[in-house]
Amino acid sequence: MPVQHLQLQYEHFAEDAGLPADALMLLQKAREATGIAYAPYSNFRVGAAILLENGQVITGANQENASFPAGLCAERVALSAVTSQFPDAIIQAIAISYQPAGGNSDHPISPCGICRQTLLEYEIRQQQPIRIILGGMMGEIIIIPAARLLLPFSFTPQDLKGFPQADHRKHQNG
């Protein structure tokens, strides 16, 4: 069998200088959002900032719980805030930054698997790519043009074809 290859498109910046203005602004908001993280167990603070098509920026930060699986990542907190406050808004970009216990961060970290899947779901839902900006508190930055690039073998609504669709009207009040 022939071996297949995947390519990942992204932009790399050694530091903030040279970043497009909107990416720099959004990354700075994500960095600020690390300050509102609730991370008493890991002391690993993550912030996310989302740029909407209307120019608004929505932020979120990780929220830990003593029962570790019950915690929420910054990306999902911010995405949920967007859906709650602006249900029809188009997400243009998300920036993600972090601050580990005892110091600054100088390289990007990538979203976890659940956050990648969630970002992809939003991208599919809005039928437009979501640019992902990854950077620490300083140092190198990576910009990925679309969430789908982080999940090349993703699970999508297409995979559910053939399953009976739930009638959501039965569950509405009134």
C-alpha cells in the first residue's frame, strides 16, 4: 500500500513583531484572559479570545474542578459564551495563550482533542474557517488558517448520516 502524506499550512512568527494587527490584538486579549482562569489545582492558566465578524471580542479562561474531568478548557468557555450571547455570530478567529505555574510561557501550545473537535463543530456550523492563533505570554506564535487542519481525520456530522434525527420540538416547553 502506498504511504500517504498530510501537509499542515500555518504561519510562524518568532515574536509579536510582524503579526497582523488583528492577530496581535486578539493574542493580547487571550494573554489577559489567563488572569481570570480558575486553576487552583494545576496553576496552569489558559486564556482564549474570540474575534467575531462584527468586531466584538469574547474571552474565556479555563475553569478547573476538584473532579478533574469536570473542568472546562478556555476555548470551550469562550465558544459557549459566544453561542450564549451571540447565537448567530460568525467567528473569525480564536487566540489561545497560557501561563504555567511559576513562570511565563515562550512557545505556543495546541488545543486539546476535545477543544479541537469543538472548534471544528463551530467551523462546520458556520460554514467558514476559524483562524487559530497560538502563543505564550512571549516568544513564538503560530497561526493556523482553519480549525479543520488540526483534525485531519475528524468526526463530523457527515459520519452520523443514517442515524434517526431527534425531534427537538418534543423537548420544548409550551
